[in-house]
Amino acid sequence: MPHPSRPTFDPDLPPRVAARLRARPERLIPASARPSRGPTWRQGAALTATGCSSLAVLALLFPAANALLLPLLCLGTTVAVIGLLCLRNSFSDDWADVIMHAFWALPASFLGVFGVRGLLEQLVGPLGAVVPGDPATAVLYLTAAAVGAGSIMRPGMVARLAAENTDHYVLPEDFGRPHHAGRREEPEAHLFALLQQATDRVEEGIRVLGSSFDAGHTLPLLREEEWRMSQELLRLRSLRRELLLRKREAVSEKVTRALAPQEEAISRAQAALAERVAVPAGYGERVHAAVTAHREWEQCQEIADRAADYADLALSSSQDTMRTEEIDDSLLSVEAAHSVREELVREAVDAGSSLSDALRRGRGDGRAEEGG
């Protein structure tokens, strides 16, 4: 059965964010793997900046704290290096790898921290006459605050964007595992795959057909419909799976009969959503037919362009004369293919206008119901 093949994004997501996430789909988080709690990336940046700044103030005010602050900074640097390796999934695959990396990361961190502190001592050492603490160590912690917070919140960081916008995209995995369930087991996945296919076919039509196919207004509406349908189909899938679980756990026929109204509601919702999907899916089929006709015309044109070469080959290798009607057949095929192409493109454009009107009316009715 067809299955959703790509992520679907909320049209309200900023275009640059959507482009970054679309370019790295492997970093997106499925709904089943999204953490329910824990600090966000922004909270992590705030904690890093606040903590390091506070320790910088401590280094300036209390000289005795340096005996603890410098080793603490070395340990923090080591943890940051190992954490970066784990995040990249390049050198650390398990806890044994993490421990092994600590044997080189910890000495490297000590050398780096104390080496940089020695350079800073020459630059900010005179400030020691003004403050009671160690200005070089304070500068180190202020630098760690700026670098740590900046690296966490740097623009375009895909992992952060994916975690912060989990409510603004849907993955194929959210509709179940492909190739492991049929249309009857995962009807929502089947319907959504048809809707995605329609959007993909329209995008292909814009690329292939060029200016003769105007879908500039239809495609954004289709993407909005794809996003809205993804939310409705995921909700339906959740309720349907919950209902199936209740039926399997039913201890008596009385419980099964009590579930009948909910089962009927699920069936009606599936039928209604299937009707809604059929409209853009039918439009996608028309666009696909126009694209096929366009490519057929292109291929016939290529054949006609080479007809003279093949005719020369036939004349040079045979004493029989080449019949001109055989050469003209290719030109007639080009004309016929072009006529079919033009007709199907016109039909696709008309269907797109009708679909746009229908989607706009649907949006208007939905907003009116919300307002009512």
C-alpha cells in the first residue's frame, strides 16, 4: 500500500526554518520519540550563560575559589567535548567509548584551559590590583558563557530547530511503519499518502510543464490542506488504535456492544476524510496525466528530430528507396502528442482552479464554524 514518504510541515513555519529542517529529515524527531519533559535548548543556553557568569563573578571576588574553579572548568570542557562527540554520533557509540575518550579529552582540556589562562594572565593581569580575585579565570568563565550559549542557540542549528518545532511537522513514522501493515490496518497512512502524492505531482507539474501550467495559487492551498489533514488523520489514527485496544481487552459481549457507537463514529470519520482526500488526489492524477503527455510529446519530438539520420542510414545501407510516408509518421506523432499535451494541461489548469475554490470555501466554512 502507499505510505507517507516525506515529512509534512506546518505552512506557518518560517520558510528558512522549514528549509533547514527539510534538508535534514534524519534529524527530525518522530512523535513516539519526543521527550515529554526536560530542559529545552533555550533553557540550556540560559543556564549555561547564567552559571558561567556567576562563577566568573565568584572568581573576581574570592581568590580562594580559584583552586576549585579551574579544575571545574577543565571538567566542564571535557564534558562538552565528549557531549559533542556523542551528539555527532561519530566516535562515541556506547559508554565504553565515552570512558575511553575521557582519557585523552581530560588531559587535553587541562592543557587547553591552563594554556589559555596563561595567555590571559599577561593581558588582564594588571586588573588583579583592582579586584581581589583572579581576572584571568573570570575572563575564561565569561568566554565559556558566551561560547556555550552562542553554540547552543546559533542560527540554523538543526537539532535545536527540530526539538523546538516538534508540533510543526509530521513524519512518515508517525503513521506507522511502512511495508508492515496493509490498507485495512493503516487506513490513515493510505489516505495521507494519496494526499502527499497529489502535492508531489503538482510540484512536478510546475517543474516540468513550465509557464503553461499555472499552479502558483493552488500549491500553497494544497500544502495547507496536507498539513490540516495530517492533524486530523493522526487524531483519527490515535482514536482508532485506542478503540482496537479496548475491543481486544473487552471481557464480555456487553463491553463490545458498548463500543459500537465509537466504532461507528470512526467509520463515519474515515469515510468523510476519504471523500476530502479524493478531491486533491483526483487533481493530482490530472496533473500527472498532463506531465506524462508532456514527456510523451518531448520523446516524440526527439524521435522526429533524429528521423532524417535514420533515413540516411537506411538509404546508405540498402538499394531500396525509403518511403516518405514512413518519415512523416514521426511528425504526425509529434503533432498528435502535442495536441494531447495541450488538452490535458488545460484540463489540469481548470481542475486546479476548481480545487482552489473548493479549498478556499472549506477554509471559510471552517473559520465560520470556529467563530460560531
